Amino acid sequence: MIRKILALFAVVAIAYFFVKGRGHENMQTSNLKHGLKLNLNAEESEKRNLAVKNESPVLAQVSDPTPERANVEGTEAAAKAFPDALKALGACFDIRNQVNSDRIQPTLAQLIDSLRGEIGDSIAEYEDWSNEHIIMANGEQRRLRIENGADANGIPGRFLRYFKLDKQGLPEIITLPPEQSQNPSDETLNLLRADGQRSLYERNLRSYFQNGEEVVTTEKNGFLQDLEMTKGAKNFKCSNLNSEGPNCRCSDY
Amino acid sequence: MAQFQKQSFGFFSAILFLALSLSGTFARAAVWVEKETWDDSWEDKYSDWVRTSFNEDFFVKGRYSGIATDCAHAVYVARMIFAFENKLPFLIKDPTGGSVRISNRMARWDGESAINRVRKFAVYIGSMVSTKTLPNDTYPIEINRKYLRAGAVWSRVRITEDNIFRRIFGMNVDADPGHAEVVKDVSDTGVVSLIGSTVPKDVRMLLLTSSLVFMPIEKTTGFRQWKQPQDYGKPVESLKGYSLEQFSMGVAYNNGSRSLDAWTKDVQSRLQQRVESKEELIQRTVNNFCSLVTARVAVVQETEKFRKKLGDQCMSAADYDNYSTPSRDKRILDTLIAVKNAAGIGGLFGPKNIDTLYPYFEKCEALHLDEIYSMTPFSYARLINEDPMVSDPNESMLARWNLAPVAAKNCPKPQ
């Protein structure tokens, strides 16, 4: 009798693992079948990058990440690659922007320094959005997203959204009262940050120059990630600037 | 016997445990499981679906009624619902900077019915997206009938060239809010019909217009196409139909400056298969006017409820801001001017009387202002052709429709 029960249990167990295994296989097959492999690889790659950064005790724990304090090892290759991106930018617009070193950190300040002699300083700057990731003292993660925009009547303002993360690592909004979400004060922001530590800060910035040049940048932890500059009828775009292999492209439009 | 009972108990516990585990496995069904893949053929079907099925009453009647939307949200949800109905993947970038993408594979609502999962996912998408997230999930396209067609996205973030110049010359910034709509159709005369929601977020009839109202300047704006899931991570320049040409179209002056009028004409001429007649142009702009005025009814009704609650009190700055309608009203007035220009009776020296336009308004539905009052869009056009529109939410409903004099309530207007 016991043997029969054990046999039955074994059959059920095998069936269970078979179904579970098939489920996993089906999902992988489905990904391939539906052309999602590339995308998932990109996600995995992003996760890996994030994991590497989080392993760095400096970057994971700083409350205000700056280029100087970030993972130097991670940015050395980027510093070597950035001068080439600046040269490509100069060639694209046929300008003599300064590239005085073979190692330049990919930061907004360095970009503006390089361009100053040709297009001057920015005359207007506009931050579209920023994201801040906070690891709270109890280990929970919170995110703050601020969008600069206008309300229904065109009145400009800063709009804050506050998130916790679910089991899948996806943000779940924590509703804030209007007095906190619209034009939040520093006090409000500090209250939401509580005693947590900032693990990521990114922002998107538009800079405008006197002859109509537009430079749009995305910075992550103080380093440029993406850059798009428009001057006249030319457009120059770079992505992955904080890496050894940024992708840059010059085009007419 | 006792041993057998103990073993049986153990066995059934194991079976129960396995059953629960298995049911748990199957219950983690995601919002929906995709069975298809986005490709050109599905993009064609999406385009057809928007043209035929994504109509003004989409969120007030039928399966998806009751979903509150604002402009960007409605654009995302249209794509999401089509994906759900056809078992396609839906995936967008997490705008909060996370590395995990938001997709139909979210497990947050497991255990709910299929339609509830979708409705909750739609609400969730609304809490995440805005006009500022659209550049993550869409890209600018060539201006031709192949890519600019039903299903494409028309969007702008808040900033405009005017604002930049205001900033440059130190003037106050008076921004236009961001906006986004779905291209509903492109006619043979090259007219782009747009369908969309508006702010504040609410369950509402969608608005159908053909007025473009702004010229794209920033590369994050303009006519755009959705990225397919497999496109994320690829350079946008490599995606089908990618182009920046719309940002240089509309040159109106010798110095290379662009204008909205020239840009709109450029777009239309690229899309048209035949020239739009004067009659068609007048009728189209009148239809826009009627749509915009019809949408104003619900907004003023909502304000009237709130105003009555307040009694004699003036609205606070925040309430005034929420309930006033200057942007909406400016668009209505601009559209009336466009009607007059199309009919050749615009400009400073044009006739004040617009009665000759009456036949074009005949098909517009009456405006039911409340349980008692109704008026035709043409009557309202006549009124605002003579007197300024009333956007002040402290005024009565009748005053807001220029049917009664404005009250001397002396409420301060917030700056």
C-alpha cells in the first residue's frame, strides 16, 4: 500500500515538475517566437549594468552621487571614449569645440565647457523631469519622479509622483495630497526621502543657446547618458555616453 | 491502521500542497498572455481598429466604459486595449527609471478576472504616463500616408518656441500645457483627424478635431509611431519610418523661420490625394468648433456644481485654477477665427456678422447646458463673435455661455 502511495506521489511530483518545467520552456519559446528575445536581452543587460553599479559600495550608498564619487573604474572607459564623441559633434556641426584631453569625463559641465567657445553659455535651461531612487532604512525602495509641466490652464509647475515597488520591481504609486504633489517644497521632498539613501538620480535637461542651438541631455548619477544637439538643419545624437562604446550619429533633417 | 491514516494524511496534504502550488502557478497569468507578435500586418490592423472602433464614446459605453483618462493616458490605453484584444504584447519603458519594463506580464492583479486585470492595468498605466513619457515609447516619423495614418500619435510636451523666447528676453513664462492625441484618420484631402481626451482626468467622451494647433519644434513632439516591444534598445534611427523632417517643414519666411500656418499646409499637401475645396475647409473648421464647444458643456456643468456648493464665496486660487477654462476657450476662439478665415470673412476688416455661415452649422448638435437651457453652437458662435468669452469659474453657468451678464462678484483672479 505504502509503495502504491509513494509511486502515486512520485507520479504527481514528476507531473508537477514536468508542467512547471514546460511552463518555463513555453515562456522562453514564446519569447523567441514573438521576437522578444532582443528586448529581454536588453532588459537583462540593463539589470546587469544596474547590478554592477549597485555592487559598488560608493555608488550604492552615497546620498548625492557626483561624478567624483562614483565608480571610477566604471567611468574610465567612458572618459576615454567621450573625447571621440565630442570630436564627432564638432565634425557634425563644423565647429571647433574644445577637446583638450584624451580623457574627459562624460558630464554636462564638460560638454558645455567644450562648446562654450563656439556657442557660448546656455541662455535658458529647462528640466523636463527627474527620477530619484531611495533605499529606505528598512530596506524598502521608494522613487520620486518630478515632472516640470503646466496644468490644464498653462500655469507652470512641478508635479511630484511618489512610488513604492511591488514584488516584480515595478513602481506602485503612493498618492500624495495636492499640496505635496504640486510644486512640492524642499521640506516635502526631504520628508519623503526620510532617512533613506539615494541609489539613483537621473534627469532630462534642455539647454538653449543664443543662436537657437538646442542641447537635450539625460544624466544618470551625474554622468551623461544621452545627448541630442540641434543646430541649424543638423542633428547630432549620442546614446550610452557613460560607457566605452557610445553610439553617436549625425544627420540632416 | 493508525499508521495508514497518518500516511494517508501525509499523502493528501502533499496532494493539497501540490494542487495549491499548481493552481498558484496557473493563477500567475499576467494581465494577459500574449500569443501574437507586433509586425506590419498588426500595425495595419491597429490602424484600422483606431479608424473604425476607437470612437468618441469608447470610455463611456461598452466594455471599457468608466475608465477615466486624460490626454496622454487615452493615447496609451488605446494601444494597450488593442494589444489585449488581440493577445499582442504591450510594453512601455518604466518612466521612474527602473530597469524592468511595464508590460502585460505584470502579476499585480493575478486572481482578478481577465477584464478586471485589464481595467486595473489601464488605471495603472494612467498613474505612470504623461506627455513626457511618450518620447520613451514612440518616435518621430516621415510625413506621408504610409506612416502618418490612423493609430499614429500626435503629441507635444509643454514647452513651445514662444516660451523659449520669453525666457530669453526675460518675460514671464506662460506655457501651453502638454497634449497628446491619436490620429483617427487621414482624409483624401490630407486632413488629419485627431481623437483624444483632456485634463483633468475623467470619464468622458473623447474629442474629435482636425486642428493641429501647434507646430512641432522639440524632437520629442509631433507625429510619432509606437515602438514595438522588440524595438526597445535599438537606435530609433533604425526604426521604420523614422524621420526628423517634420521639424524643418513649414518654412514661411526668407530667413528660414517657420510658421504654424505654413507647417499645417505643408503637412496637408504631403498627405493629400486631391485638393480640399473651400466648402470642405469651412465645414471641417465648423465641425472642429462644434466639437470643442460640445466638450466645454461638461466642464462648465462641473464648475457650476462646485460654484453652487460654495455659495457666495470666491474660489480659492487652486480651485480657480482647476475650474477656469482659458486654454480651452482660446482654442475655441481661435477655431472660430479659422472658420471666418476659411470663409474669407476674417481679419480686421471682415464683416462682423457671421450669419452667412449658418448652413455649415446645421449639422452640429444642440448644446444641453443643463436640464433647462439649450443652445445651438451657431448661437454661441454669434455671441462670442460679438463679446469676449467668459472663462472665470466664479461666474454663473449662464454667464459662462454669454447668456447672462457677468456678475460683479469682485473675486480676485489668481496671478
